[in-house]
Amino acid sequence: MKAKIGFIIVLIFGILVFSSLKLEFGNNVGITAEMYIEKGVSETGAVNLVSSILADYRVYDTLGETIILFIAILGVSMILKGDKK
């Protein structure tokens, strides 16, 4: 039973991840990337460009990805553990 629940968890969150990837890469990717490069460090006060993007502009997205990763790990571990009969 736990393996089935784990599989359902992994399936649901896999669908959510792939659907969010499709939404993220729209037509305005070039405009957003240019804005991050030109204004990222000066607007956020971060030490480097990567820190400014992850810690300021996309903090909720990064938090959501971390939560999805932990839930997916939980689901996979439930699948691998399986039923103990």
C-alpha cells in the first residue's frame, strides 16, 4: 500500500514539475534574462548575479522547488521501501 501511495506522490509532483517548466519558458525569457543581467546586482545588492536571482527575484520559486524535491524523495523512498508482509 505504501508503494502505491509513494508512486502516486511521485506521479503528481512529476506532472507539476513538468507543467511548471512549460509555463516558465515562454516568449519573454530573453527579456527577463536581459533584465536579470543588467539590473540584478544593482537592484538587489547581492554579491553576484546568481545570488541576486536565487535569493531575491526567485526566492519563492526556489523554495517551491526545494519542497517538491523533498516530497519526491519521500515518494521514491516509499516506493523503494514497499510493503512488508
